[in-house]
Amino acid sequence: MDIKQSKSILARLLAKENLTVQHKDIPTAYFDTKNRLLALPSWKDMSSDLYDLLTGHEVGHALYTPHEGWHDQVMDKDFGDHFKGFLNVLEDARIEKLIKRQYPGIKKNFHVAYRELFDRDFFGIAQEDVDDLLFIDRLNLYFKVGALLNIDFSPAEQELIQEVEACETWDEVVDIAKRLYKMAEEELKDKKLKAQADLMKIEFGEGTGDDDGQSQELDLTDEEAEALAQKILDMQTPRSLTDEAFRKREHELLDEKSQPYNYYTVGTYDANPYVWSYKTMLQLHNFKPEQEERRAEIYAAFRLKNLKFINYLVKEFELRRNAQQLARAQISKTGEIDVKKLFKYKFSEDLFLKVTSIPKGKNHGLVMFYDMSGSMHSSIAGVIEQILILVEFCRKVNIPFEVYGFTNDNRVFWEDKDSTKVYQDQWSLRRGAHIDNQLSITDPDFRLQQYFSSNMSAVDYKRMVGNLCMIMKTWMNNSGRYSRDGGYDYGWMNFQPACEHMHSTPLNCALLLSQNIFDRFRARTGAEIVNMVFLTDGESDQTVKVSQGYYDIDGKPDLTSPRFQYVDSGWYSNTFITDNRTKHTIRLRARHSQKSLNKALLELVRLNTGCNIVGFYLTNSVRNTVNQELRSQQDMNNSLDENKIMEQFRQDRVAILRQAGYNEYYIVKSDMVVNDEFDVEANANVRDIGRAFRKMQKSKGLNRVLLNRFIKMIA
């Protein structure tokens, strides 16, 4: 974490609210009191104390300076253009007093930082006699660097200082600022008369009188005389020279070589327009008559094949859960005598009854998202089988669940009239939802297809399991072929329903909606801990972009024609995304923009929901994938050893990484989730039969990685 990120966190902690903190290409820090936005410049060579001063100062404005009051007083027509400087000086004194009262530990940072700024002449007084400055400037120096200067104040001025020190409210600041402004006007009159007299004496070759009444000549150069004349002109309106000098010098702190900062937001996304419910999917699963006839047969075969293993998972889960409960058990004494222990009263004090209390475990829930991209065709049958096993297990142990497939294939819309209508009705709801600089789903074909929900009826559940068993069977018999018109087809017989076509990988789109899915799931089920599983075999496509408003038609925005740009991110980028609700901010850092965005969205989902996020990455080459993932790590540290991870894979048949965003991230070979049936030719010899049997047994063991990990996680 760099200093900018750490100070952003510091600002939010000091403010005790989720401020939006942004670094921008601006000359000075400011706080937008209305939108609760703290903008910090991109500073260079900044000491930690100075960073804390500038950050703490602006947080003070965030906490104590009213938006409306500040705006109204700065624009007060009864005072000159420089009245703002008076308000700055007094309000700075007030809010710094309050922030130091709230956080006493920051006093030292303020003292050290202001001394650093004074040594760099940020107040513009290196060539000035401090005692000759207006009271407003001497007051400013007193509150900021008073310990470094021996400033003289009259008794009347000391009373005003005490009044400023006692100032607690904004209204008090305004009242004192107006009085000091009027006071400065009188001070300027006296100074102006004296300066004019000195200038006249210079013009007529006269001298000035000393304290003894003797005449002295003013020995001034032409440049000094011109400066004196300009000084007289500057005395027309009261102003705080030290405040103005500070504002002008702030640009020296800026890092001109800093990369530009991009800030994007994550909004609140309604999943409803994108979700095809399980009821809709049941309607669209229009299988051929011969398939419908085999539904019961295929379903029974699946049950027969996996029932023993499902029961094993249930048993394993119950054992683990009971073990966890016993580990948390607490034994406490009661106030009652245990009569069975009375015989030990002479040599033991343990004579009271004991009671064992077992804390109630938290309710778990499962939400699964699986990839329906074309590249999944070689492993999709195994994935579906794993999903069916999981939902069967969840039903047996009363764990609420939901299963979604994410896809953006569009052939369904011209192959099936019913799904086309669903598409048209739901897409119309998405229009007008794009906000400037906010992440948006740009693919009109993206959808989440819901296959299972724990609240579906027993009839619907059984039918959906049967449907997916037929889809799985088709994939086992036909590995799939790629068609030129886009996407994967499903064997020469094309047995699959149109809604089951596959295309690319809109993973980030699914992540944008996952928070709303989570909120609805928790509200429905009351699950205290939600386990969210993402199963994919590739990186997300670029269907999440940044909104840039709408194209205009006849001078008016056309809500059907939004404009987008790609997310600007990379290894050295200064791109951040902020959740509008929680104000959590994540920096996008990875070698590729979509991977960077993927990691950031995962992290936001985890932070915002508190759920456990598990990722399963299916790949043909584990070593290459591990290597790519390690190279994409943000910190590029050496704590992740590729050889060690591969050794783990050879033992457990799964590579486990601690990726940003995921609680656990598993890299699994694609052929681990394939058909594990015992399959040999009719004329196979003993050696072939033995080889097929060993292959089946190995596949059965490897096929359970996802399931065993899941049991361990939720038990």
C-alpha cells in the first residue's frame, strides 16, 4: 500500500465516515462539504507529518465547516473580494483546534509540519517585519507557527486572540471575521497615510523624523520607491497576505510527473432485468420428444451413480459440524451440589454440578455462478454434475442455495420466439441506467440464467435436475464443435435448447450484479454466512466499461444510445473504483485491465458483503496458469513459490492461491471434471480393461475436489 492509499484510509478514519477521497491534478486540497468529497493533490517529496497535516486539516473542514454557511459568507456582497482570506484564517484556527481536541496525537504532526512549511517560507514573510504586518496576518502566524516567533500584540489584540481561541461555532467565526475585516480597514488607513507621507518625502528630497525629532534622509533606490508605491496601491482593500502567500506556494508541493488519476464508481445495480428465473428456464427447456421420454431414465441413472457419494458428503458434513460445535463447547459450574461427589468432600472442592453449553452455529448459504462460455465445452458435463451433487447435498442438510449460469450468447433471440420476448421485455428496463464515470454492463445480450433456488417447489426442482441431466448427457456424448456463426454448437444432432448456447465470459458483469443477488438471497434465507462460488475457465471479457453519458439527438440525450470507454488500468495506472454505497475504494493494478478490474470487483464484493468467495479456475495447463497468476499479483513478492505450489498440485491435484478478492482460489485441470464412467470397448483385452478401471478410479477421486473443499469450508 502506497502513502496515498494509506492517507486516504487515514482521512476516512479521522472523519469517522466513509468520505470519498480522491487524488487529483489540482493545486491545493479542498473538501466538497455537500458531496462529502475530499480532494487531495498529487504531492511529491511529502513527509509523513506534512501529509498528516494537510489531510487532517481538510478532514477538519469535513467535520466542522458547514457547506451552506461557507458558501453564503464567501459570497457576501457587503465585504471585499479578499474577505475569504479572513474566513480562511479564523476557520483554520477553529477546525484545527477541534481536530486536535478530537485526536490529541495529531498535535505533534501539526507542529512539525508547520515548522517545515515556515522554514520553506510558505507564509511569504522572509523579507517582512512580522510586527509590521496586519493583525489578521500576525494572528494567522500565531496559530500556525506562534512558537517560532516572538510576535508582539497589544492588550486589545490579545483579547481578540483569546476570543478566537474560544471560538467553537461557525457563526462565531463569521462574526469575528467581520470585525477583524473592519479593524483591518482602519489599520490600512494608518499604514497608507504613513506610506504616502514617506513617498512624498522621497519625491521632494525630504527626510523622515527619528525618535529624537531629528531629520533623516530616506536612501531608497528607484526600485524600492516603486515597490513602496505599489504597496500603497495594495492597501486599498484588506487582505491576509500570509494566507494568500500560502495558497500560492502550495503548487511547489505538486508532483508534476505524476500519472493522471482516474476515479470510477460502482453503483447499485438491479439484477432483475438481467436474471432469467428458474421458471423461465423451465419454459425455455423445450427438449425434443425423444429426450422428454428419456428424462426419468437419465435422472434415475444420475441418482444411482451419485447417491452414495451425496450421502457420504452429508455424513462428512455432520461429522465436521459436530466436531466444530464440541470444540466451542463450554463447561461451567452450577450452584447445586452433585450428590455423587459428596464422598470426595474431604480431599476435593469440585462438588458442584456442571453444565455443558454448545453455542449455536451460524447459518450458511451457497450462491454459485458458473461460466457458460464456449471454451467450457470440454468440461461442462463434469461441471454440471458437480453442481447437481452440490444442490442435492444442500437440500439434504437444509442449506439454502441458488445457482446461476452467466452468458451473453444471442442466438437464442432469433431461434426461440419465447426467449426473444423475454429479452425485449427485460432489455427495455435497462435503458437510462448509465451514469457518468460509473461502471456499466455494456453487452445487451448478457444475462444470468437461474437454474436452482432452495425455495423452488419439489416438482420444479426435480424437473430442473432432469433437464440438466439431459444437457449433461448430451455433452458427454457430443464434445461440441465450433460454428462459424458464433459460439459452440452441441453435436451434430443439436439436442440442446436454444437458451443453452455458449459464447464468451462476462464474469465482471456477473460480479456487478452479485451484490444485489447477495442482498436478496440473505433477505430471503436469513443466512448469516454466505459462500459465493465462481467457476470459470478464463478471464472476463470486456463487457464492463465506463459510462460517458449518452449520444445527443437534436440536442437532447438519447437514452437508447449510451457512450462508453474502456477501463483505464494497468500495472502503473492510477485508476481507482469506489463503491457508492460503502465508499470502499480499490486501486486497479494488474498486467491486464480486465484481470485488474476483476480483482477489484471481487475485493469490493467481499468487503461489502462479508461473504466467503471461492474461485475455481479450470485450465488445460496448471503450471502456465499458476505462472500467469503469480506474475499478475499486485505486490510481485517472492512469498508465492511456483515450484512449491506445483508440488502441492502433484499431491492434492489442486493448486491453491491466495488471490486478491477471493478467500480461496483453486486452479484445477479441466479433465478433472469430466465423465468418470467405466467405459471400454466390447472387444477390450484385460490390459485395456485394467487401464480403463484405473482411469475411472482416478477420475472419481479428482472429481471430488470442489465438493470436499466446499464441505470443509462450510462445516
